[in-house]
Amino acid sequence: MDRKYIDCRDMPSESGCDIAMSGSENHILDAAVTHAVTAHGHEDTPELREQIRGALRDEVPGALA
């Protein structure tokens, strides 16, 4: 199973959030949307989900360790 990652530091943010997470595409998308809604006040919309999906990157084994 391919793993994806996303790093908040790569997204525009006034809070300076430094969270990074990885997992399967579906799980990481759901987790990142939940984070965007709860920590950054975004609304869970199809547009937000597409923006986050577009920011997902392939995880390089050992790179986040």
C-alpha cells in the first residue's frame, strides 16, 4: 500500500502550524481535513478536500523518521 504525507508547513497559515502526518491516501485525507477544520477553522467542503488531496505527496520510507 502506498503511503502519502502532508505537512502543514507547506500550506498557507498564519499560525505557523508544523504538524505533519502520513498514512494511506483515504485515511490521511480524512485526518488532514479534520485537522484543517478543528485547528484552522476551515469548513469541510469538496473544495477543501480537493486542495488537500492536491497537497498530498508520496511518502519516502524513512524520510519522516
